[in-house]
Amino acid sequence: MPKNGALPVKVIRLPDSLPLAERQLICHAYSIRAAANLTGSLLRRKVTSSFRIFIVPTIVLALTLDSAQAGITVENASEYKIQDLGELPEISDDVTVAVNRGGSVAFCSSTEHGVRATVWERGNAAPIEGVPGYPNSIAHAINRRGDIAGWMNTSENPVDSLSTVQGFIRHGKRTRLVAGLGGRNSRVLGLSDQGAAVGTADLPSGTRHAFLMNGSAVTDLGTLPAGTSSAAYAINNAGMIVGAADVDGQHNHAVAWLREKIVDLGTLRDGTLSSARALNERGQIAGFGDTPEGFHAFLYSEGVMLDLGTLRGPPSAASGINNRGEVVGVSNHHAFLWRHGHMTDLGSLVPRGSNWVLLDAFSINDRGQIACSARHRGQPAHLLLLTPT
């Protein structure tokens, strides 16, 4: 028995050649027995190197990687540098913020002409020019070359349910509206580096389907066999698309489209609802689903939907993931970062004395930069860009 009443620690050596998702599954194990059972199946592979996981009963204490992965990155950053990009408009809609690989951020800001999609890069924020008849625009995605996408509407109210909404893609100084699938409304929600766009659009009947726009061609991505509606939220450079589709006219499941063929990703254990909101170039998917306790964020990788848990209770939802498998989102009104099997309150990682309350983390790039909303107590929400120190 360890001295001073310390909990016994068991050291499990795992191959560093294992896929990241399998390492994360072990890090997330809730007991030594669960971790050992999973480890036994993984260690049957032939490997030559390893890393360590230190586990105590029901508690994952630490993860140490080989020295080749050391360095000043998000893995070992203890604080973030904060850049305040300005006040966010109060819009009660499915509005998000996106950051690309270079640190450029797409969001929306209030101007004298209405709410406008805005791009921040290298310290400067520039609202995009409006399209005649569409006074408001909402950005939802930005790709590596700085193209942005989202939607515009025909009302002075940016969330007027009676207005016409049209998706848009902004390339350079040219803005193009997306006609969609023949119905009244469309929204672009995801954008690849090559410029392929995905989203949701009305059919002439008013039913909404996910779509893919490649060049000038728009493809209806369809629904699950017994479903009637779908939405696509993200696309990677390999053409994989993720989103949600109903299974029975009522319950949505997270789905993926592989070569335009829809696949039901299922739900978390004992759940009935799920939605996929982001993916990376490795095909890992982040989103959320219901559980008996409430909604939880998930990471889907190699056929397994992993419950990422919560911060001090439900709900939680993931909205961003990078190519390192790090996930960001919101839990219990706090922004979180999930990495190495552990969910961390982002507010604990920003400089002390900043007095920011971090509300929601929208997007994370491969440099570990995170776009999130935050406020000082009693003040309006601002958009922050966090950069690992």
C-alpha cells in the first residue's frame, strides 16, 4: 500500500503507433479493469515503441508522450494569449465562428448597415460588402485560402423567419449566392479548401435536404431510408461530409456521406438523438448526442462514438475539431477543450487576472488556436482568439 494513504497507481505501456482514437479510448477508461481489457486487445499488435498512461481506479491522472512530440504546442501549453476581436451581435440563431489554419477568423459583426459577415486577419476586421436586397449576412465557415461561406437574408432582422435566406460563398472580392435545391431558402454551413460547399436547402415542397455544391453543380445528398430531412455541416478535403438526418421523421442521427452515400453513425449509449458538426482530415468527427443524463459531446473515430463527458454536469456539445483530434465546444455554459481523454474548462487556461468568462468554443485549428465567445461579468459577449503560448 502506498505511503500517506495515496491511491495506488498502475502504469500501462501502450504502443505509440496505435491510432489516436484508440489511445483516447484508453485515456477515457473509467476503471483499471476497463482500461486493462481494452489494452489487452490492442497490445496483440506488433510494435516497437511506447508511451505511458498513469491510471488510478476511476481516475485518469496523466499522459506522457515520447520526446519526439514535445515542444510548445497546445499539448503542453498551460496558458493562452488572448486577442479580443470585438463585440459579437446578439443573434438567437445557429450562428458560429470559424478559424482557418492561418489564424484568420470568420464571424459576424454589427455595422451601421446591419449584421455583416466579417473576416479578421492579421489584426484587421473587414465586413464583406452586401448584396442588393440582402442587408444581413452571417458567416459560418472559412477555408485555408480565406474563402468564407454562410447565408444572407432579405429582412432588416437577421433572424426573421419570414424572410428569404440564401447561402453565399465569398471568394476574393466576389460574392456568389447559392440557389440551393429549387426551394425558397438555402444555407452554406461548410467549406473545403478546394471551395466545395455543403449545407441545407429547401426543396420546392419546403422539406430541407443536405446539399453539396462543387463548382456550379448542386447535388441533393438525400436522407436516410425512412427519413425526410437532412443537413450537412462540414466537409473535408477528401470529400467526406458530416451532418444530421432524421431516421423516422422525428429523431435526428449523426450521419456521414462517403462518395455521396449516406451512413447512419448512430447515437451515444441509450440515446435517441445525435448530430455531427465538425470533422478533420483524418475522418474524425465531433458532435453531440443525448444520454439518459442529458446531451453530451462526442468524438467519432474508427467506428466508435466516444462520449466526451461534461464539465460539472450536462449539457455539452462539440463544435470543432483539428487534425490532432483535439475537440472544442461548450459544456454547462463554459467553453471546453478536450484532448488526451480529458475535458478541460478553457477558462482555467487563460492568463489569471484577465477576468474573461469563456462561454463557448467554436473552432480550433492545427496550431491550437481557438475561436471562442467570452464576456466580462455584466458585459456583452466578445469574440476571442486564443493562441497557445
